[in-house]
Amino acid sequence: MSQSNYRLIKTLLLIFLGIWLVFTLFPLYFMIITSLKPVEEINRMIPTFWPHTLKLSNYAGIFADPGSLKSLADSVIVSVANTALSLLLGTLAGYALARWIRGAAGENLAFWILSNRMFPPVAVIIPMFFLFDSMPWGTDSYFSLIVLYLVFNLPLATWLMMVFFRDAPRELEEAAYLDGFTPLRAFFRVTLPLVFPGMISVAMLCWIFAWNEYLFANLLTGTTVKTFPVHIPTFTLGSQSLWNLIMAFSLVAMLPPVILFIILRRYMVRGLSLGVVKG
Amino acid sequence: MARLELQQVCKGYDRPILDRLSLTVEEGEFFVIVGPSGIGKTTLLRCIAGLEVVDAGRVIFGGKDVTRVPPYRRNAAMTFESYALYPHMTVFENIASPLRARRMDEASVRKAVLEVARLLRIEPLLDRRPHEVSGGQKQRTALGRTLVAKPDVYLLDEPISHLDAKIRHELRRQFHTLQELRRVATVYVTHDYAEALSLGDRIGVMGDGGLVQVGSSRDVFERPNSIFVARHLGQPSINEVPCRLSSDGGLLMLRSLEGNLSFAMNGMQRALLEKARSDVLVGIRPQHIHVANAGSAAQVDNARVEAFEALGATGVLIAETDGVSLTVLTSPEEDFEPGQPVRLGFDVEQFLYFDAVHGRNLQA
Amino acid sequence: MTAAPSNAASAPAVAPDWFAKKHRRGNLIVNPFVPWVMVGLPVAVLVAIVVYPTIWMAYHAFHDTNMMSLFSGNWTFVGWQNFATVLGDDRFLSSVKNLIRYLLFGACLQVVLGVALALILYECIKNNTVRIVLLILLVLPMMLPPSIVGVLWKFLLQADNGGFNHLLINLQLLPANQRIDWLGTRLSLWSITLVDVWQWTALPLLIVYSGRVSLPPAIYEAARVDGASRWLVLRRITLPMLKEVIAIAFIIRFMDAYKFVDHVSVMTQGGPSESSELPVYIAFQKGIREFQVGEAAAQAWLIFAVAAVLITLFLKYMKRVLKAQAIA
Amino acid sequence: MAQVTLSDLNKIYPARDRSVHAVKDLNLTVEDGEYVALLGPSGCGKTSTLRMIVGLEEITSGTIAFDGRPVNELSPEQRNVAMAFETYALYPNFTVAENLAFPLEVRGLGKAERDLEVARIAKLLRIESILEQKPAQLSGGQQQRVSLGRALIRDPAAFILDEVMSHLDAHLKFRMLFELKRIHRSLGKTTIYVTHDQVEALALADRIAVMSNAVLQQYGTRDDLYHRPVNRFVADFIGEPPTNFFTGEIAEDREGMALRVNGSGLAFRPDASRTAALQQCAARQVTIGIRPQNFSTIPSPGLQTVSARVILNEYLGEQSIITLEAGGASFRALASPDMTLPRGAPISLYYRSSDVMVFDPQSETFIG
């Protein structure tokens, strides 16, 4: 390939990249300006790409609305509790699988646990709906969401923690035994610090999945417990959607995972690829 | 009370690694195990440490059977080939680790760690982390972590194999002078025969399944009990010439099976070789062949240089004579061109004779 | 040198007695019971929330369960009737067609675009800071809650005053008096696929980009010294070496897309007139909104069975990849 | 075939806080067909030099010329050099045969021709039996041969070998030394060999360039480096076991000039030419160096004597290293393994006065 030919191709590729970038960012840009527009400007027949007026009153409205705040709080409660539970159980099981349950039995068990994450939850949610409905806590509760989010977060946490524990050299733990540390002390003193970055990434991934979850929340809850995705459709006036408020609220709700991703991007690749790609 | 005993120890994974291995290392003894990589040296250490359970047999520390005792209650200290330093702790904390396990008070920990650090000359590094120090310093830190524990048994797994030649000289000397290692039983594992010969009070040469020969440095190097031992110790490797005994007009001759090399035998060798009753494998160390002047005994005149390398303190000549290729140790100052004719002399009394079938030393 | 005699210490041809009859002795460090307890906890949880419901569904797939019978507690065994009903249902069959179209164009396009963008980003942009900033921007959509993405695009794709149509008009790609009805019967499924591509191309992009970063630079230097052109390096070295990474990205995307109905649920609710329905979505509707539990169960089990086959194949492949990685 | 000339070569890696001067004013000529080793500890600039010669690294200033023709602006491919990498850098998805054939595939050779060449190289390197395997299935030694083969197959102007033996075990390394020498003899190509191991460099190279701290210290034959090191660094770096160094002063007595080791009764006598050199220079304080292998335990006429006590006798099979002590100074010597030298035994050692090296203690340069 000649040099000029290569230049031409490179330019074309960069143009393609640019178009994709515009395609990716345009909706986000539009979301941001919409959240800053007054209702009147949004309801015009032709949307404005350069808003005439920008104001923060939509955000003020969100933060003054108890319903919105409660839904964010509900999301925090459910996602944090679920993450803590997934991480705790996943760390224990991941450690056992990585270190102590050897051979085909351990491997098959690990893959079975992982397979739970891939199955469509349709076979889970219908029975659980009826089961929880007959239980004292009912479907519309923190408990039901915290437990049901384990369906996808627990396999992920277990699998990934296993991968991270496998990466931590066994010899360091053995050195600790020879120093005289019992297995429990060695685990906290040596092993856990080694997998700490892994735990952070697992926690973040579990948290983001729980935070973003819509389907279970939509089907099971909505009155006593109402996470933010379920709250969004309530921004209406009659049959009219209040897009300015929806967008402002959405922006607030999506900010935490975005910020976490930007900070912890390096640690997440491993988790997002189920441990296959070392980030 | 710190003698180490192994009785009929067996360990295998998909194949047997240690087969009924018995060994006693006396208190204060520095015992070196040498053998090719992958032969099970590390497995043996791990069995002694308790990181692996033996399949059969007993491990005894100072008269106490510890076969079923977990590693954290055995009071054995071990350095790992990879050093296994805790990356998230400073050098100080790494060395202090065994004392922390014993929940020793802070002042005593400080005192003990500083003492060991002074002994190993790593005091300036105590605040650094393992990734900030050199290989030799890592090795010293790992050693410090074992010394500070005052254990009943020292287990050292290839402690200096991955370091540069210069540092190895320095650290070998350190192992010679550390008095603490002479207090109890020490087992040192290496694949480098020079390290083994230099350090071991006794040396165990390990082959498939267990120790092939146990003895002093001179025993294993000069009187190997099998061709396996002879082959593993020595660089360049021992020359192996398969020969057949023949009598040539009343004179007993050893004649090489390939090519046409032959040596006349004297009476004692003859008595020895008649035991063999089959072909003999003659082992000739490269330093027992030399480039000779005319007139010296047991020599060949028609050798030809195949290759020559001047290494550090020695030169290595590969010469071909009568269809047999021989490695010869020379001075590095000499120079040989390929194809050049040379005259070789042999120290016949230093030859080793092995059974051609089983490889046993016939003199043993 | 001729054949030397075998090592004096070579292993005996017959395994020794103790080896033949040895039993696994575990270890001296932890009680072998403890690890099983540690694994047992999540396994018990998964049995309770995944295995038990699946069996419950299997049972009801063969019964005429609906809301009334569920509460009264009497239902009758109907054999394969529910399965027959589902497989004979045009709504279900058309949803299967939708699913195939959605997976084929969605998951595949995401992976192809992701690979292309990742490699363009790595090969054509040399400044590291610029690269990282672009990467973060390109990958952002993946981190957004799918429900918000659905709402956002529903807003953008409105036919009359939707931002997307007007963007096209402004770019002169659409006549000013024309509007595309993105969420109408004809285009609704395509629009959902488009939104999926917008959100999820980021995943293969990020994975493949990271995979490319971790390829050893020495190999590329070797190729430079060998004089290989960029195209040859891409075709013969980069893509083959990224094969596993790309495959894993595809597997993850495919299985996620297979079960993913958030966008459908938010943007169209399967409409208009069932044009964007997917099997999983129908099963939910039938089970929880219409309480046709028996039929929903049969349908869920069909979905489940197909997933089981796919997952088995995919995990087998992943096992192989991870094994190969462990060796290298 | 090419002569490679480096003139005033510099490499500076710019960095925000402190830029690194990796190669300083390097001048070096490798003659056509010569085998040259670039030797030095890690971080001395040898790898940067090599990467500039290959064309993988920009040249900050100076010129690299092949046969007198500057190649600064040429790509590695245009320079027509072949390189074997420390990490082998084999293409993991190719078989051994495909790896070997890749440089030819790049040049558009047909399948039949490629197979022919691969067979030729495989024979030369004795790897015929592994041609269909993937790199991951090979041992370190085999991978190393394949990477050499990929360099050899191209018939380039020069071979560049980067630490190619650093990951091999001792036995294998020993065998490969002979192999590499045999291959070089049979091809007769210009070869530049980068290593940190002095044994490899001494064994293989016609000439050796010793580098340290980005600067070329000495460029010469084995004999030059061994007997006439330009400074203490070279004397220390070349030779194993390590050279003995003492700080001492110049003194005169009845027998002529003596080099007294500070704080001990130990003294060495230089030969006539050194005595002359030392009388020229004003310094009284000197660093004395003598190699362990230059001590002999056998007296012979014309040798000088030192007396010492044995501290440590390391029996190493083919030889023994003895550590000695004389009046508070400690040093090493090589001895025959046959000698029994218990700890504390007195011993007389003999050396040739021409083997005593003397360095300036400040500048560490070789005086005589």
C-alpha cells in the first residue's frame, strides 16, 4: 500500500469515527439542552438545537419534589444493599472456588453459577411474583428487589471474584501460613488486600447493574417502593409528558454510574468481559 | 531438638513424584537438594512445610511427628523461588510478618527486625516496598522474613537462582557465614550444581521419585553412584563414551562402540571391568582431558578441533577423534581454529565407569 | 553421543502400591468442609431464586393455571396443550421472527461496529490523551440506565417534533416537509434495534480496544522489521489474535440481547399493533399482566430451552479460551 | 552484507519532569561480517542503541550508516535488517513454519519457494520436527530457535540479536553458544548481539562494546577487555568470579615498587612497564585490581608471592573458589578442586606481576 493511499484510507476512517461520535453524542447533547429549556420551548413544532433560554429551574423542580427524591433514595437503598450482599457472598464463594475446590467439580460449579447470569429472567420473575405476593413482605418491597437482583449480580460477583482470586498468587498466602498466620488471618492480612482493586470493580459493576435495573422494578414494585426508572413515566401533565423534567431527572439519575465509569474505567474492562480481557 | 526426619514419604499427583523418600537432616546441618527442574524438589519442600499433605509416610521435626500438623503450627520457615514478598507491605512489615503472627509487642518486633536487617545489610530499604528494590535485595528481604522467625527448620527454594552471576557469588558467601542457619536443620533446593557443591554439608541429588545419591560434595561430584548424577553435575557435561572390553594380544583394551577410540587398561581397572560383563559407559569429565604435549601418557594424536569457546575463567574445546566427539576444558587464553589438529591427553585414573544398561557406577 | 542408558532413577514402569491405592487427602490448611459451605451460600440462594422458579414454571407449563386457579389452588394437568397453543399462536411466531431480526441486525452490527471503531481508535489516533477522552465519550451510552435511554430516544424519535427527524432535516438528509414515523408499525423494531446499537456498541468497542492494548508490542515491532504492510498486519496478525476477545464480546452481547426487553418496554410496549414484540416481552405480559400462567410458563420454557443450548455452547467455548489463557 | 557505522549517536527520551539521556555521543563501527557484542548492565543504553540501528526508535542526533550510506530516515524494512527479540515475539496464531515464512510472505514469495526456504532454515537450526506446532506448545529453547530462524530466513544486511539467550537455562545456553557461533561461521553476516551477560559476549563476539550510563566505555577484543580494561567498571564487569579490588598506595622498598593495600601488610608488585607508568603519575593513592583466576597455587619462576589464610573454600567441582584473608584484606582466588584447604590454613599464592591492574581511585581510569 502506497503512502498516499494509506493517508486517504486513514482520513476516511477518521471521518467515520467522527460521524459515529456525533451519532453517540447528539442524543446526550439534546438531553442536556432539553433539561435546561422551559416547557414552552420544548412544545414548539420545530425543536431548537441552540436553545433560546437556558435555566436551571427544572433541576430546582426535581430537587423540590419529594417523590423524585424518594425514588432516588429507594434506588440507593436497593442498589447498595444488593451490592453489599452480592459482594459478600461472591467473595466467599469466589475464594473457595479459586483456592479450595479443585478439579472438574469446582470448574463446573463455577460455570453453572455464571450461566445463571445469562439466562433470560422470564422463568424467574413470574413464579417469584406469585411467591412474593403470598409472602408477608409482598412484591412491592425493598426486600423483593434486593433479593431478585441477586439473580444477575450474585453469579457475576462470584465468577469475577473467583477470577481475581485466581490472579492473586497463591504463594503469598502460603508464605503467610508459614509465617504462622491461620487461614482466616492470612485471608484478611494478605489475600484480601491483593484482590481489593478487583473487589472495587465488582462492587461498581454490581452497583451499576442494580442502579440501572428496570424490568424487575417495573413488574414488581411501584407504590411503596419506586426506584427512579419506575418514577420517570410519572412526569406527566394529563397525557402530556413533561420532557424538560424527565430529562433533568434522568440526567441526575444517570450521573453516578457515568462518573464511576470515568473514574474506574480501568478496573471495569475485566469485569465487563467476564474476566477474559485483562484491562 | 531441631533435627528433621522424613520417613518413607510418598507424594504424587497424576504421576508419583516422591516415592518412599527417607532422609534425616541433623541439627545444624545444611542439606542441599539438587536436581533438574520439574523433578519434584519444590514438592518435597512443600511437603516438609505442610503446604502439601503427603500421601504416605511421616514428617518429623525434632522427634515430633508433624505429618498431620498444618503449616501455621509447624514452625518451619520457607523462602519461595518467587520470593513471595507481600506487595502491599514495606520491607519492614514483610520481615516483621512472622512476629506479627505471634502477636509480639511492637518494641520487640522493631528490635528483632532491625537486627535481621543489619545482619543482611538491608537497613536502608526498610521503608520501601518490594517493587522498589532490586532482585538481590528482594532475596535478602525474603531471607530476613525467615530468619526473624527463629524456626525449627529452614526451607530455602532456589533462593538465588534468578539473580545475576555477580550477586550470586556475594549471596553464596552470605549463606556460608549466616550462623543462624547452622542452629537448626536447613534444606536448600537448587538446580545449579555449583551452588549445591559450594554450600551443602551434604548433598542429595534428586531424580525421578526421590534422592538418587546422598553424600558430601566430593562424593557426588567425584564418586557419582550413577550416570544420572554424573550427568547432572558439571558444566560442560561429562563426556559419555560407550565402550566394549576387548583383549588385544594379551592387552586389555576399552574400545568405543562408535568410532575407533581405545584405551589400554591396567590391572585394577581390569578387575573392576570384568564385573560388568557387558558394555561399559565410560564417563570422562572435560577437565580430565587436556591438550597435551608429545610424550605424555594415554593420549591420542589425531584429534581435530570442531569448535572452541573462550568463556569467563575457562575455555571449552570440542574435539573429534576417531569418530568420537569430546568436550575438553582448557585455559581461556588459548585459541583454536576449527579443523586444527590437536593432541589430547587423558587422566585415565579419573575415568568413571558405568553399567551400560542400568547406569550404575561400577566402582561403587 | 550414542544412546545412553536410561537414568538410574527413572520412574518404575509400574506405579508403586501407595500410588495405585492412594486416596485424595485434601490439605492441611482448612477443613475441607469450609469451602463447600462458602460456595454453598450463593448456591443455596441461586437454587431458591432461580432453580426453584424454573421448576415451578416447568410444572405449570403442563397445567391450565390462570389467575383464578392459582388462587383457588386447583389446576388440571393438560399435557402438551400449552406448548401447542403457544406454537400455534401467530403473535408468538411473529415475535420469534422479530427476535431473529433483532439479534441478527442488533448484536452482529454492534460487534462489527465495535471492532471497527476500537481498531480505528487505536491505530489512527496516536495521542494517548485524545484516545482516552474519545474512548470515554464513545463508551458512555453503555453506562446509562436502559430505561433512560429508552425514554430519551422515544423523545428524540417522535415523528412531528422529534429531535432526530429535525437533525436529519437540518443536515439536508430529509426534505423539510417530510417526517419519518420511527415508532410506527413499519419501523418500530428497526428503531429499537438502532437504539440498541447506540447503547451497546460500546461494549464490544471497549472490550476489543482493551484487548488490542494488551497485545504485546514486540510482535508488532517484529512485523515492522519483517516489513509487513499495515493491511497485512491487520489481516494476518491483529484480527486473528483478537479472535477470542471478539468472540467473547459477541457472546456477551448476544446473550444480553436475547433476554433484553427494556427498550421495547419503555419505547413501544411491543406496539404499535404488536410490531415490535419479542418473545420474552410477551411471556411477561401473559404471565403477570394477563395471568395466563400456564401458557406463559410454556413460552418461558421454550425461551429457556433455547437459551440453555446457546449458553452451553458459549460456556464451552469460554472454558477453552480461559484454559488457553491460563497456559500462555 | 554491510558495515554499520554509528557516529555521534544520541538518544534523549523527553519527559515532562526529567528527560532521559539514554545514549551519549556513541561512535562505533561494525565491520562487514563482524560479530560485535553490545555489553552492559540493564539501563546502560544498549537496547536504545540497538533499536535505533534497527529503526524502531527515532534518532535524536547523529548518524547511522550502512556501508557509508546514512539510513536515519529509512524504515526497518528499507534498512533490510533482521532482528531476534528477547521475548521471541513469535506470532502466536501461526505455526512455526508460518512464523518462519512470514518475512517471505510479506515480500510476496510463492508458497513453493517459501516452503523450500523454511525447510532450509529448519535444517540449519535443527527444528524440522516442530514445524507444525504453535509457539505456545514450544519450550523456551525451541521458541528462541524459531525467532532466530525468522531473522535468518531473510538474507538481510545485518542481524541484530537482542538478549536472545537471557531466558534459557544454563545447559541450554551453553549449547546455544556453540550453535550461534556455528551459524555465524556458516553465514558470515554482520551481527550485532546485545547482552548483559559477559560470558556470552566474550564467547561469541569478535569485538565487544562495553556500555555503562549511556556512554561507550571500551570497544575491543576479549584480550583488550581482559588485560587492558580502560577503567575499573570494565575490569569489574568483565570476568567471573568478580575481580578483587583493593585501595592502596604506592611505596618503594628494596625490591622496587610495591602497591601496599591500606590497613594490611598485603602488597602487590607491578611489572616493569606499569612501574614506569606509575612513576609518571603523581598520585600516591591507587585502586589495585587482580582477577581471582590470575592467582596460582603452584610456584614457578618469575612469579610473585602473597601469603594469606583461607577463610572459605568453595568446592565447585571443576574448580574451587577460595576466599582469603591477609592482614585484614579479603579477596578471592581460584584453586584446583583437588587441594584440601581447611578454614584457617595458611597458603602461598603466586601471580604474574603483569596481571596486576592499577586504577586512579578518583577517575577510576586505568593507569597501568
